[in-house]
Amino acid sequence: MFILSSGKVRYSIQDDVKEKYPDIRFQFCQNIKEAKEYIEDAEILLTYGEDLTAEIINKAHRLKWIHVMSAGLEKMPFEAIRAQDILVTNARGIHKIPMAEYTIGMMLQVIREFPKIKENQKNKVWDRKLQVSELYGKVIGVLGAGAIGSEIARLAKAFNMHTKGLNRSGRPVEHFDEMVTFDRLDDLLQKADFVVSVLPKTEETSAILKKGHFEKMQEHAVFINIGRGTTVDQKGLIEALQENQIAHAVLDVMEKEPLPEDSVLWGMENVTITPHLSGITPLYQRRAIDQFEENLKVYRTGEGDYLNKIDLTRGY
């Protein structure tokens, strides 16, 4: 068995897997350009999902399985992958811990006025009239109740929040008090104090959240986007914020990244911008390889189910 990696993997992890699987040949490369030399012989490919093209897949005659060490799949050449019937798995859910902690942290930051408090400290201002509040009893609506959404809900329950989730089926999800489908999105928006979008980038979700949706939210509501910037009509969101339809937006993802310097979002007081870092953690690669090893057991034995097996037709 020959496993090729086209993404940078820490040397300590490389040494670890080579020691654990002495019967498997591993080739770790720094990038896809370096990996092209080995692609024709690879049975399994580890990638971050942004470096593959149809041309590369067509040269990978022995390739049976691609494991994407990230959640994003929008740049994958699925047509070529389908043609060769290659198994694809990804690292969906790997970001759930840092992204859930980011979400709780941002909610606390907004509701407890931490940025203003820090500014007052800098200016030596003692102001006890700040309008701070608490998370207790608030309603959080999570659009995309998958692994990340469920972890957000779990942490929110520790603050005694009421958790509402949205998914395609409406099926119950752990840690959510209630679930809705897209036909009841308006109901969720109208009742939530915090709306968190974890929606992925697909044809169905492109600009799915428009100005009208933000107008349905409560005036004190906070919108947090940690999914994909393309799921939001950014112009409509800006207009809703300018008209004070909602109180605040926390944006970790943008319609275009990096956010252009001339974007009005940079200067809006009711907007918090972070540079797509909600999922960053020093434990990322270790968790990604742990997931891969679980699937490797299934691949070698034929027993059990793959974690995060991707539907090649839907692309997720």
C-alpha cells in the first residue's frame, strides 16, 4: 500500500504514522507540485482539498481513496473523481471545538461590551453605565446543526440558553431543544437573540441569507457567520446593519477573502471582523490524522463505516 500526502504535515506526525504502520509506504510532500512525481503510484491520497485538478486525478490510475484533511470541498474536481469512482472522505467536524469556543467567546464579547471596556481602560475611563447583559435564558439559533453546530449548542446549554437548530431534515440533534427545516427559517430568525451560521458553500446556499432575513431578526439580535461568506448577501447584510435592523454582526468569513481594504465593513462599529480563524488550533493536524487512522482501519479490514464519507454527486 502506498499513501501519498500533498499537504504539509508536521515531521513528528510523519514519524509517528511511519512507526505505527511499518508495512505501508508513505510519501509526505510539501505541496502538490512535489507530489505529482508520485501520483501515478498512489493508492491513497492525503490532501487539504485545494490543490487537486481533473488533470491530476486523471493521472492517478491506482488511486482508490482521497482523504481531505479539512472540511471544505468546494475546489475538488468531483467530475473526474466520480469518473474513477474514488472514495472521498473529509475532516468534517474537526473544527468543532475551536469554532464552538470562538462562537461563545464572541457572544460574550458582544453582550458584555468587552471591546468598549478595553477601550475605556486604554483611555483611563471609569464607566459603570455600560449596557451589559448575560447569555442566561437567551435563544441561540444555529443554521447548520452538524458536528460544529451541535458542539455550539452543547456549550450554549452550559449558559442555560435555549437552543434552536436548523437542518435539511428536521431530525433531532443532540443538545438542541428544537429543530426546524428551511421552510421554518423565519420562525427561528424571529425568536433568536443570536443567530449563528455554519452553513457550507453549495449551490443551494449561495447568498441564501438576504436582507429580508435580517429584517426579520430582533433589533437586539447578533448575527455570527463562521460557515462561508458566500452564504450571505453581503450587500443586504451591510444595509441591514446600517439601518440598525440587527444590533451586531460577527464575521469570520467574507464574500471575498481577504476582505478588501475599501469595504465599509471595516469601519462599522456594529461589526466585528476576524480573518477566517475561528477553526484554527494547534491540535488541527493531530485530529485530522486521528480521523484518517479511523478510516484506514475500515479501508484495510472492510469492517465498519467510514467517518465523513462524501456523496460524490452532492459534493458533501
